[in-house]
Amino acid sequence: MQGRRGVFMVGIRVGNPVATPLRAPFLRAAAAATLLALSACSVSDVMSPRPSVDIGVQTAAVPVAQLAPAPAAPVPQVATPTDSTPAPESARGLQALVPSNPMMVSYPRMTLPRSESSPRVMPAEEIACRRRLKRLGVKYQDLEPINDGGACRIDWPVKVSGLSGNIEMAPAATLNCQMAETFARWTKNELAPAARKRYLTGIGKIRQGSSYSCRRIAGTSVASEHSKGNALDVMSIELKNGREIDVRKPGFFAFRERGLLNSVRAEGCDYFTTVLGPGYNYDHRDHFHFDLKGRRNGYRACK
């Protein structure tokens, strides 16, 4: 046994032909395995950065493909004007009060001036209101009744084109008389003096974005105050020297402008029941909304 073992070990170290029959089967098996592996590979398999996954197998890197459901047939819908586009799914808190869209400038309508021969008798309170408008220096025109269905109506509308101090209303605003009077009084007593104090000049023009407009409060079935001519949106103020004061939130160093807009918001609450503007929400980022919405307990919304 020792002699044979010694011959075997020596044969391996010095290449004795005795080892060749024992090593040949191993070499042939290794060569066959190499050829088989090469035949199973392709260029795409070697170069692909992503491992192939059998259909139905899920890994963390390659999820199972999900087939999207077939789209339903489109259903035609009739667009209904609202105070915000698009409308939120649900309005909460003050955002349900007046999320208005000032670019819906009371869609084009032809309202005729009120005929002097109209058989309708104007109520005493409407006559008294018009007398106050004249004393305030308001330029206005009586219009025929507006009735667009539902809550969209003004029985005795006025079209305001100018305010005290030769202030132009651009474009002319269609309002009920009470709203027209309140806005004119606030402009004369608060807005005009505040502008003159800060800019040493008067107001030449007020650019409004929406007066009467038949629409609902966004996300609700409640009629907007615009649908009653009981609201007005102010976009900018132009001074007599040509300078325009944009209602959008001013920069940090715009001290005079910020002071004027803060005054507009604060003092407006003494006249209107709703004053909403930049900083309240996205819908009011570029205008002030004023209205005379009646609420229980005399609640006022000023934001």
C-alpha cells in the first residue's frame, strides 16, 4: 500500500503517465460545462442592467404589471358658473363664504336702461337710496329688472360708472342700490382720504372685476352675493398721477402700498359684512371682495 501510494504521489508531481487516466475525465467534464454555459448566454443577457423576470413573478425591483381599466364613455356635462374654478370638493369655514372668481365679470348681458314710462312703481326705500347716491356724487343709471332665474335677480338695479371726486368705475358696475351706496360712502370717507394721505394725490379710477354675476358659492348650492348685485370685487386702484396700485400682496419694502391695502381691509369692515382679500385664500390672491351678506347676530367676515 505504501509503495503504490508513493508511486501515485510521485506520478502527479513529475507528470508521470500513471496520473493521466485519472485526470482526463475531470478535464472533459469541465470543458463540457464551460461550453454549455457559453451557449446559454447572449449579448443582451450580459449587457442588460435589469434581470429578466418570469411572467407572474414579483420582486421588489420589478412589480407585476397592472392593467388599467378601460376608460368609461365620456358623459357630456353642462357647466354651471360658480364662484371658483375649479370648485373644491368641500368648502370649510370662511372659505365657504365667498370664494369668488373675479374674471367671471358677470358674463356679457344686455340690460336695458329703465324706461321712464314703466308702469312699475319704485318703492320708497329705493327712491330714498337714489337720493343718497346723488348726494354722494355717484354717477349711475337705473336699469330694467334683472331676473336670470332662481336667486339671480335684482329688482331695482343701478349701473354705477363714477363716484365722488370724479373717480371712474371701470367697467361700470351693476349693483343693487344698497351695495352701490355703501361702496360709494366707503370710497369717499375711507379709501380716497387714505390714498391722498399716502400718495398726495386722489384716486382716478377703480378697476372692478365682478359686480352682478349669476353664480353659486363654490362647492355649495348657495347663491353668491354677486347673483344679487350685493357684492363687488376690486382688482386695482389707479391714482390721478397715473400710478396703479395692484391689490395683490405687495413686497416687503412697499410700505405705502401695504399701509393703504391694510387700511382698505380694516376700515372696510366698518361698512361691509364681508371683506376678503390677498392672504385669505388662493381665490382672493389678486382682489378684494366686498359684500353686504346678512348673517345672524350681525357677524362680519373680515379676512
